[in-house]
Amino acid sequence: MAKKSKDARIQVILECTEHKESGMPGTSRYITTKNRKNTTARLELKKYNPILRKVTVHREIK
């Protein structure tokens, strides 16, 4: 059975903010889920960026 679109859990894409500002080619993105009812603001997590080889802040896009 397919999930209904009104579920509380949704998939979000996290994109590196530091990499975007540096101007280097490529992007560091992660896919995760969040609870729409509990976390209404955009998600912001520290994740590893393999291109920059360090932990950076990744923010939710779209």
C-alpha cells in the first residue's frame, strides 16, 4: 500500500552551505526524514563533506 501524503514524516534533502559558498565544483547532499508536525523550521545538521574532507553545516533545501 502506498503512503498517504498527509503523513507526519517527510523526506528532506540537506545541502552543504560551506561548499556552496566556496565555488568548488560538485555538491555534498544527504537525504533524511523529519517529522513535519514537531519540526516546522528548516533542518540544520552537522554532517561530513567528503569533498572538503571536514564536518560542515548542512541545511534543508526546498
